[in-house]
Amino acid sequence: MTTQKGLIMHAGEISNLAQAQSLGEFHLDQDCLFVSGESCLLGHGIKHRFNLPIANTDYLVNELKAQLQAHQDDSENVIAFGVLPFCKYQTAQFIIPKQVAKWDKSVFSQWLNTQTADTTHQDNQLTEIRYLQDRAHFEQTVSEAKHLFDKGLLEKIVLSKQVELGFEHPINGKHVLNQLLTQSQSGYHFAFPTEHDSVLMGVSPELLLRKQDETVTSNPLAGSIPRDPCSKVEAQRRSALFNSKKDRYEHAVVIDDMRQLLEPVCDNLSIPAEPSLLHTATMWHLSTVISGHLKDPNTHILDLANQLHPTPALCGKPTKPAYQHILDLEGHGRDLFSGIIGWCDQHGNGEWVVVIRCGELKAHVAKLFAGAGIVAASDPSSEWLETEAKLKTMLNALSVQQAYTQFNK
């Protein structure tokens, strides 16, 4: 059972729906959620909210440790949930919850489903679509990026778009989260109440870093193709992606960068010779699972995660010039999109994933985000279509995929 001091319950301790319901309701404006595999980490309430700059990793880690120590009380299981923005000159948001519980994913899903079933769900009409980067703008940026490759200034850059969807009624966030859990069985589900009275939620397929004592794991993704309901076409697309020189090169760029960053801190680093295929509800990705044994088991997860972030999978290579060109080409800041989200404890363990396949929900508006890795062989039109496919995760959860398609005809 839970205590008022924030005791973590191990998976299975809350083993049935009746026990889950005894904890009350899930409140999107004050509860944090991070789902990994079949395990659900849930933070109830906000004990302490704080911001930290991320430009200096040593400062970030030391201040975070101090905050966790200050709010530890007599609990050994104090945890901070957090989200780091894409821009290194902005600040990360952290929340130390009043209580923390670890549940089976199936139990949390049932618990949330009962809450959404008890509310009257009404169709929420899509009234407006506003692109912060429309198709012409996006395709022009891809063409401009290809000129940078021709000049030898970059090997890869990740370009993105943001779109704001306006609705007739306030968005039922719990219903959207329930849809994400139902429609996307794999991936890392998350929900985080931001300081701007919005909720950042989604289901990321990409693990930046997991640390448990001396063991670290990462699962970078780069190279994608949309899924298809026809099994024959699906097989053709899997084969096309795996054998695509363009996508294999895009993936190799990311893996090489991860190797350079992790090899110095690991005495044993395992990286498969070639990628595998990973699927979500809407996409296929080239995927490589990297694992390592840390030389120093006391290394804090954000010591590494903040150095890895942003990876070439979200930014480009070389990272610094790619980062600057992103700011120039996109014309809008990404804020929390393509940042990293996760949690860490007072021992420096934790789990962080990239902020993709997600949206920021506030009142009547959902702001969605999607990006694509651009290399010399990229086609501007194809890359736009890839970003459209990546939006489907949130469009389906918002129940507006068909309306969105009609709006854009």
C-alpha cells in the first residue's frame, strides 16, 4: 500500500483495480506519468516544482541532487520527473511528487479507463489547423539543407514542423491519454503537467538512456517509413527501409555519435553491427539497442543524458552547426518538443526518452510536432509526407485523423 511519504510500490503490489481505485483519480494538471514496458511510474500531486538551466551539465546534476536531498524527508525513494527542452539555453522543468507509485501498466490502463468511461464523451469538432511551418516552408528548408550538404557543412540535419489544432470544446486530456495507451501498445507513454498550464503527453518510441547502477542502455532510432494495413505492402516497406542506403546512412550517423560519447565512460560497450526494425502503431524505424557497463557506477544518468542530448537523431551532425541551422531554417523555437523527458532518483538511476510522437494540450488547443532526418539523398516531398505520417499517433488519439485529412484536401 502507499504511504504519505512517497513510498514506491513495486510492480504487482497494486495488483487489482479495486486497490488502484482506492487512490482516487488521475489528475493531468498535477500528476506525472512515465510508462516503460509493462511498468507504470506515477507521481501523485506536486510537492515541489523547480526549473534548472541545462547549458552546464555539472551544475544541472549538482542542483538536481540538492533538490532531491532537500525533499527526501525519511523516504528512501524520492524521485524527480522532468523534461529538458531542445534548446540548451532554456531551462528544464522538474516536479518532485507528493507520492510515487509503481504499477502494472494493465492496471493503470484499467484505472484510467474507468475514469474516462464515467465521463460523458462528446465528439469534439476540429475547427482550425494552423501550421507554424507549412508544406512550402518545410520543403524549402529541406532544399536549403541539401545545399549545406553540397558545401560539406553538414552530414545530417533534423527538420521539423509544428501544427496547432483548434477544437470546439476543451480537450478531454484523460480520454486522449487513454487512447494513446490503447492504440499504442509499445513505446514509452508519458504525461507531464507543464508550468504553462498545459499537459505534455505522447508515446515516444525512442529511449535516449536508461541507467540502473552500473548498466546503461540506449535505443536510438533513425530512418523511418509509414506502416500499411496491407500485409504485402507492409513486407515491402520493411524490406525497402532495411535496404535503403539513404536510411542506413542516416542511422549510421546517429550510432557513430552515440559510440563516441559512450565509449569513454564504459569499460564494455555493445553495439550490434547492423540495425534491426522496430515498429510503432504508425511507423517502422531502423533501431539499434546499445548497452554498456559504466566504469563509474555512481555516474548520474543526467551526466550522460544531457551530454547525449540532442543526438543526431533529433538534431544532426555535426551537432553544433546543425543546431544553429535548425534555429535559422525552422523559424520557430521547439521548446519542449524533441527535448527529453523522464525521471531520476537520488541514486542517479532513471530513464529518459526523446519528446516525439507527442502533443502539448491546453484548453481548446493541441500543438503537435513531427520531424524528419535530412541527408543528401532526401527528397523534400517525401520528407513532408513522413512528418505527416508521424503525426498520426496523436491525431488518432485525438480522434481527428479523418477530419485532419479532409481539412488538408
